[in-house]
Amino acid sequence: MSEREIEKQISDNQNLIYFVIKNNFPFLIQDEDIVQSGMIGLWKACISYDEAKSAFSTYAITCIKNEINYELRKRQKYERLDVSISLNDRFETDGDQKIELIDTIPDEDNEYSVIDYDLSFLKDKISERDYKIFIKFANGMSMSDIAKEIKLTRSRVSFIINEIRSIIRKEYLSTERR
């Protein structure tokens, strides 16, 4: 298909995007990013369509749905990462004194510029190897370097670190509620 034919096919079938959104994702009808994803799906349908296999509209609807679903999966992935923390959030130090997160930013006048986090509670919850992995990571060593040193895969190191982060989060939330 030539570029002109693709443009004509897209302009003739743009209504399929709204058809798919209206019938499958009605709550997203006003979302311009979803409409744009539908356009990408329609474009992919135009460049990969084989008329011997099915009608264009049937194929295009499938491509549009797939592209919108891909966009929604991407959003879901990043929504899990959307944790907002304010620099004014307060937390307790070892001496039961509460300070704000902004106070931990290195500064000549800041007595809390370096905080020695007590992670000893982790020793009861994870293996010695996992604890060493996390300490290496917390001290700035990359996951790849840790994996080479400990002779694990990078993905396994990443899994271990994420598990430990989850434990720390739970511990932090449980102390925050007290």
C-alpha cells in the first residue's frame, strides 16, 4: 500500500477508533491518549492488512483494541510506581525525634544530612545473603555488578531487592500508623 492509500484508508476508517472505544472502553471516550493509541492501531492495520485473510474493518478493530490494551497496560505499570512523597513528610529518627525528609538533604547547616538507617530488623526477616545484596545495593552498587559478584542473574538480584523494599515499606507503614 502506498503512503497515499494508507492516508486514505485511515481517514475513511477513523470512525472505527471511536466505535472500538465506545463499545469496549466507554469510560475513556474523552481520553485523547487512548484515541491516539487507537490511531496507531489503525495505522498498523493499514500497513499490515492482508485482504486474503479477512475484511479490513474486522482486522482494524482487532489492531485498534490491541493497541489500546497495550496503552492501558503501560499506564497500569506506571500507576504502580506513582507513589508521591513530600519533602515535608515527617519520620522518626533513632532518638524518637521527628524530622522532615527535607532535613535529610545534605547541607552544611543540617545536622541530619547523613542518616545512618537502622536496617537490622531485616536480619530477622531475610537470609544473610539477601541482606548482603541489599546493603551492597543501598551503598550504590549496581544490580549487574552485584549479580556478577554473587553469581546470580540480574533479574534474581532485582527480585530480591524488590522483595526487601516491600518488607521495608510494610515496616515503615506499620511504624507510621503507631
